[in-house]
Amino acid sequence: MSDTHISQHFETLAIHAGNTADPLTGAVVPPIYQVSTYKQDGVGGLRGGYEYSRSANPTRTALEENLAALEGGRRGLAFASGLAAEDCLLRTLLAPGDHVVIPNDAYGGTFRLFAKVVARWGVEWSVADTSDPAAVRAALTPKTKAVWVETPSNPLLGITDIAAVAQIARDAGARLVVDNTFATPYLQQPLALGADVVVHSLTKYMGGHSDVVGGALVTGDAELGEELAYHQNAMGAVAGPFDSWLVLRGAKTLSVRMDRHSENATKVADMLGRHARVTSVLYPGLPEHPGHEVAAKQMRSFGGMISFRVEGGEEAAVEVCNRAKVFTLGESLGGVESLIEHPGRMTHASVVGSALEVPGDLVRLSVGIENIDDLLEDLQQALAR
């Protein structure tokens, strides 16, 4: 595969980066190399560097080159899931006794990884409101090796000033990790703003069709990229060839999908903001959102994720989720179809009782690309008394 790109425009990179025509047949789509091992031309004589598909696979290589190009990085690595990518990153960056600052609003699985898995390894962590750079600075210790950020965050849609927090982390000798799953590289490029590593759940917008599970790491640091690749191979939670192919296909339409997700979400947020039963709308595209100005500065648009709070408390929020029809009740996000869920009982049940616990009256939407009138009508009937 070649890392030579014919353009720096995102839409062109998304289609062409990593997508070199097959040298045997001229196929314009990289083949699915559903293979575990490779014939060697004599002992140690590897064709194209391939020996065993845990170490490298041509379909995965194509995806990894594509991801690196889209994020403006030097090395991309594809994993079996977003949490597999996070686990590899943490075990590469950290050692027992190290400290990490994590956000007070984050995906429940990420919190579980820190609180229930990495903590048993002797890694300490503390929580900070990463939307407040001063709070991040105050949470640092002499042992801090990483600052972890989600922006927009899951599920409260908080916004972190990436450039400001990157400087704080750099001054402390720590790495800044940014989970870019909600924004995608089309809407936001954290490496250009000073982040050291970008994390993705490829399951979400990058795949885009709710038919694949995957994760990724991208870095602009070549040395760190080699360390991550070593651990990826040593630990083995790699993306399979078919999963890689599905994400590579999804990436080609990422820009047009995100434009529609953002357009629809803006209209949904506006409607919810005027609804009598909605007490609060959390969407960075709204001028009244506390992170709106920062989001407008570092994002191309505001994405397809919305959370809102419902009058009547937790049971009312659950009822709204159950009454939706076009919005499918389900976990995950980022597919072309719209989803609705109750974070407190579903995706964020693991943070109950912690500093990351979410309000019981919260509903989270992944706004899809269906006709906007159908989406608005569905939410209005779900909210009807």
C-alpha cells in the first residue's frame, strides 16, 4: 500500500488514501485479504513485509493508512474495538504508579477500563472537568503521564479546548489523548491542535452503518507510533480484514454523512429547545451551550449527537425512549439510522455512584440521516403527554 496522497482535501483523502488499486487485477477497491499467513521467499524473505495477519494484513494496512491521512497523523493502528485500542494505548503509555487525569463526563466503558481494570495494575486516576483548563491543571500531579479528553463528551456533550489543554499537558510532561469518536476527523482534527494521540471507536461514525465493531489510534509521533505498533502486535487485539474493509468503505462517505447528521441534529436541537417537556438541551451547536464558542473554533460543524433532559424525572425519560418509533431504542451511535437511549440505565450504567454518574432524566440521541420531518414528528409524539 502507498502513503502517497493525491490531495490534502478531506473528501478526496477519504476516498483515495490507502485505497491503492490492486496490482494484480486493477480492482479500485482494496481486496479483503482473508488470510492468516503468507508464503515467504526463503527464510525471512517477506513479500511486502507480511508474515502473519496479527502483525500486519494488507486490508488492515489500507485502513490504517487511511485513518492516519484523515487525522493528519503519521501512524494509524486499527483494533478489534475502541476499548481494545484504549487498552493498548494505556499499557503503552503507563506503568504502575503513574497517574492519569480523566474527564468527569466520559463513555462508561472508558471509565470502567480505568476504574476496574487499569487501577488493579497500579495506575492512579483522578477526575477533572476538562472543559475548564484550570481544573485540568489543578488535577495534575508529579506522576501524571496522560490527560484523557472526550470532546464532544459522552453523554453530556461537553466541549474541551484541545489547544489549551494540550499546552497544559505538555508543560507537565504528560501526553494528551483525545477521543474523537463523536466529532470524527471530518469535523475535528485534534493532532493539529496539539494532541499526542487520537482515539476512535470505529464502530460509530467511521463505519457508519451499525455493521462493524472496531477501534483506532492515530498519532503524529513516529516513535510513539512504533511503540504502539509493538504493543498492538504483542497484545493481539487487531481489526480483522473484513472489519477493516467495512470501515474503509464507511470512511469514503464520512463527509457527506456527517454533513447530513449535523444538519438534522441542528434542527432536532432547535425543536427540543422549544418543547414544553424538555428542560435542557445539550448540543454544542446551540449558541447558549457553554462550549459553543470553543466548539465553533475547533470543529467544522457540531455533529449528530444530542442529549436532553425531560420534565418528570427518570421514569419520564425512560417512557420517551420506549415511545419512539423512527428512533430505534438501542446502544451505540453514529449509524445512518437514528437511535435513542437512556444513558443512566444503558451505556453509562457502569458509572452509577461515581463522579461521572449522569442525570436520571437524561435522554441521548444519535441523529441519523433520515428525512428530518419524520425525525421531528417521531420525537414530538414520543414527548406528547
